Amino acid sequence: MQRWWFLEENAEGKDPSSSTAASQKSEASVKKPKQSTTAGDRPYTFRVLVTYDLLKDETIAITGSCDALGNWDPEQCVQLRPENDGDSTIWRLETELPRDASVKYRYLICSVDPTSGNVHVRRFETHLVPRQVPIDLAEDEANGSKEKVQPKIDTLGDIDGTIKLDKGWLTTETIMQFKFFDNPFSVKERIKNRLLYVKITTMNLRINAESQNLSSLLEESLSNDTRENGTESMTTYSFTEVTSLRNPSACYEQQSQFGCPYHKDDFLIFNVTVAEPENVAYLVDLYTYSSKSKEDEPPYHLGYHYILPNFLKKSEGILELPVTCASKHRPLGMMRIEYLKVTPLLPSRCTLERSYIRYWNKRWTGLDVGHRGSGTSFKASDGNVIRENTIASLKKAVAHGADMVEFDVQLSKDLVPVIYHDFDIYVSLKRKTTLETNDMLELPMRELTLEQLRTLKVYHVVEGRNREAKFFDEDLEEHQPFPQLAEALDQIDPHCGFNIEIKWSQKLKDGRMESDLNFDSNLYVDCILRVVLEKAGQRRIVFSCFDADICTMLRLKQNLYPVMFLTLGVTSRYPSYHDPRCNSIEMAVRNAYATELLGIVAHTEDLLRDQTQVNLATERGLIIFCWGDDNNCKDTIKHLKSLGIHAIIYDKMDIYSDKAVKESVFLVGARESQAALLQQINIENRYEQTNQHDFLNDKDVRLSLDKSGSSNSTPSI
């Protein structure tokens, strides 16, 4: 089904099929495949209406299911050209397509790194069924009128009235995200209450690097780029987009000339896409309006600071930076910026053939999702429970009709993705004998390798703190804790979907960390994604995480599987997080919408407190799951389904599920699709058999046909 595997680049070469195509080839900045010129090829013209405002360095391209269109490989996509020399909204490509096969295709907005020639997918069409050129469409023109027929015009992103043009994923570029929140500016009293505007400009440190030292380079950039009439010689190939989450319709947009305003309690996010992060500095400019300024007067330049690449070596961090006065070059105050660096997953495993990044079938509503498999086992007071997050627990949920199973994934010390919920474990200091007060030591799970986790006597934190073991099933393989993610992907029924929650330690509102993880976040996410992309096959996968930055990484590193943002919401059961995006459904919805996630996973306690919050997500076209102890009640589950919740995560599928037939919705859908396919194949086979029947070789039948001039044996379709 999915063809995400890395496709080797086709050899580059000129297209000798026509002088027009050759001319376009020489002008194009996007790599093209070597095109076939066999006698069976047919000429075809693609035309597309572009209603989007393209940014500098952006262009329109096409990809598809044949060599001439690059076989879905983003590096081999083919660039279109404006139909007119002016600012035409119609883009055009004349090429040759195979005559004996239909050709599927998609349009995309891309850019090309001028230094390396690498193609970066800015936006691409994500309709589940792509556009299609039928088999040998050119014959209609050849057999009909000699008058040339003008090719049809597609509309970028729009297929039959359905618009899907989603943000691309990282191929070779990097995104630097800068976040301003929690009132990060501390400036002198005289300007303390003024509205500040923030602007970020990229600076190319490679320019004149041989003839100038760094200090003189920055001096020159200050004299040029902090003024509105400065030159562009110091800027680099990049894209800067910004959003403010105080806006209910928050989405990323190109920053304006004087930046974006930061209001009190705002959450401002800049996404800066760069090709060579090690050679890029970032100039942060602050603007404000004078108290005496006139209505049409622009703001004045208040202060600035440079962020050098050596400040951004880690994948995430907090910068405490001085603000230098733009006019007197003296200290003006301080500003705090939290940053995130998102690097591409290499080697690339995604193509443009298909994407489920924001796909959700309308029939998938009220799904039953098994929490940690068949339920949380260490809170349960009754017996007859299976250890949570094990293969046995997942299989039990599937057997009782789970549409999906939810489980937690984190890395062992040797970077193997394993299924386990808690950050800490207890390890026995003795052999597997009796359990006594001083027999156990609490350790972070991340400090043990997979082999150690599977061979040592390991206890859950509840068992360790209570000094009371709950499970004695170490000899049963499927009941073993710490199953690998790869094992679950291999062993669980492929018709059961996976809601994979990525465990990641977050900072709490009081300043404490949930756990002191020492993994690099890019490495952490990459290790998990590689396993899923290799093993998932046709399984429905949804990623989720309480950390908004991890969700951003999951969204930008691949284009196949959707991501959902987990939120605590308003609750007293758990401590609030430092990041306000997780502490209310409203902020979670705005972040998910701006980041182009599939949706949110809300805390049921908060939903029941204010049921109208469901509309915050659905009105934005977002999907909404829910989690929490409140879900472990048949009446609550029924009520949540009546509210239009797309999926409910709960324990004990065998007790709380009201399904008459214990099958997942994906299995039912697959069976229906298979039946429809078999019916179509049967119709086509009967049609073919009738038309090729050897009764035409019979002399009597042939004579009869000659006399009657017709046959009524061919079925209608």
C-alpha cells in the first residue's frame, strides 16, 4: 500500500522529445528525471490555476506515477512554468506520458536550495485519490476534429471541490522554531508597557567569510539589515513564518515588514526554514511605536540581538539574551526565547505518492481504543488483569473488538523503542526470590539497555514503592514487560490501529522536570519513526504526545502518519505544565490547527466540565479523541460518543465495550473493500470471458452471426 521507501535518483539528462521541452529543461531549477521517448509515448499538456501567493524562491511543480513525472520522488519532480511572461496564474507543462497506462499525479509548491539543488516540499496536494490522466486520452483528439483542443485547467489543491494542500515535510532542510511566551521581555521602565513587535531575519555567515572576521561581518549586517532600505546581500535562502496563538484562527503566515506584535500573555512562534543551519545567524529586531507617533507613522527600531549558530547546537533550549538599544547601542533589557531545532529524518523514507497526515474517514467516529492495551493494571484493585503495555494486553483488547490500541513508547539506553509508561522502574538487587524492604533500587528506565530490561527482575514503580509484587508471569513471553515497538507491529492484528503515544519528559509549571531525560529530541523521535516506517505496513497509525514540540517534530519529519496533540486541560488531578499549549483545550486546538496536526486528545474531565469545547476542535476541522479515568464507565462512553468524539480511550475493553460484533472498524472496512473489489474483478472477468469466447471459432455460430449481423450475448456493465 504505502510506497515510502527511498527511491534512488534517476540519472539526469536532457529531454530530446521537443525543442519546447528542452528549452524548459534549461530554465528549470528543479531536478528532472530522464524522460522516455519510446514510440508508445503520447504528448500531454498540464495546466493548473494557482490562486496562492507564492513566496520568493517558491515555484509550482508536478509529480506522478511515471518516469516523466519523477515517480513520486520529490527530488525528481518536474517544474511548471507560467503560461504568460507576466504574472500569470496559469502554470503549464508540456511533456510525454506512457500511452498504455493511466498516469496518477499531484501538484506541489516547492523551492530549490540554490547552493545544493535540493528540492524542498513547501506544500503538496494530499487527496487520498490523486489526479489521473486516463489511458491514451490523446486518441480522442486524433480520431476527432483536427482543431487542437485546449488542455483542461486544474486548480491547485482543489479536486472536485475538495481542497487539500498541506504543509510539506523536511527532506534536507532544517526548521528553527523560536517561541516567545510567558511575557519574555524585561525592558526599562519607560518602555515597559509599550506593545513590542518582533521580527527575525536570517543572516548568511558564509558571505565574505574569507575576507572578514565574524565581528566585522555582524557590524556590516547591523548597518544594513536593521534598516528597512538595507541590501539583501547578507540574507540567506530561507523562509520565515510566524503565528500568534492568541488568534483563534491561528495559522503560519509570512512576517510583515516590522514583525509581529507580542501582546501580554501571548504565545508567538516563528518557524524559520534554512538549508545550512550551521552557517546562519538570526537577527532579532524589536520595534515599538512612540507615544507621540502619528496614525500613519511606522514604528521605530527599539533594539536587537544576534543569535549565532553556536547558541543552537542542541535540539532545544532556552536563551536569555540582552536587548541592545538600536540607536545608542547600550543595554536596554533582556528577552527570553525558547527554541526548537527540527532536523530531517535521513535517509528520507517518504515520497509524494500518498499521505494520511490529515486524513480521517467520516465513518470513523466513536471508535473504541484500548488504553495501554486492555487497561491500566497497577491501579486496578480487582484480580484477573493482564500487565499493561504488553503483547498479551494488546491482543486481549483486539480480541474484544478494539478499533485501536493506545500505548506508550520510549527508548532504552541502547536506543531501542520499547512499550512502557513510566519513566522510572525498580530493579531487584537479588535474584528472583523473595521480595523484602531493601531488595529494590529505583532507576530511570532510560539507564538500562533492552537486554537488561528483559533479563533483570524489574518491578513497576507501584510495586517498588509498596514493596508488593503484583505479577509473577516472567516465564510467559507475551506477558513480558518492555516489548519492542517492532514486536507489536509484527504480532498484533494489522487491522487494529495503533495510537502511539511518545513519552517525553516535560517541564512543569513549578519549574521541575517530570524526569531528567538525557536524549537528544531529534534522535529520540527519529529512532521511533524509523521503526514505524519500516514495520507499519497497512496499519492505521496515529502518533500523540503531551509535548507540543515533539508533536511538531513528528509532523515535520514525515508525511504519512497523522499526529494528535495530547492535552491536560483544566484539572486538579495532575500538575500543570510550563508550556501553556497543553493546559487548556482552547490552546491545544489553536496549536494543532496552526501546526496542521490531525487533532487533539482531550482530557475527558475537562470535556465533561464544558461540553461545548468539543466544538472548538470540530469547527476547525480537527479530529478529537479523549482520555482519562472518567472514560471507564459505559454510560460516560455512550455520552461521549453522542457528543461526536471520534475515539474514546478506556480500560477493560472486555467489560465496557458495547460492540455486538467484536471486530475493529478497520477490519469491517477492509472486508467491505475486498468484497467490492472482488465484485468488480468478477464483472470484468465475465465481460472478458464473454468477449473472448471461442464460440466465434465455431462455423455454425459464425454463420449465424453473419446472417443476423449481431449478437446479444455481451452483458452490459
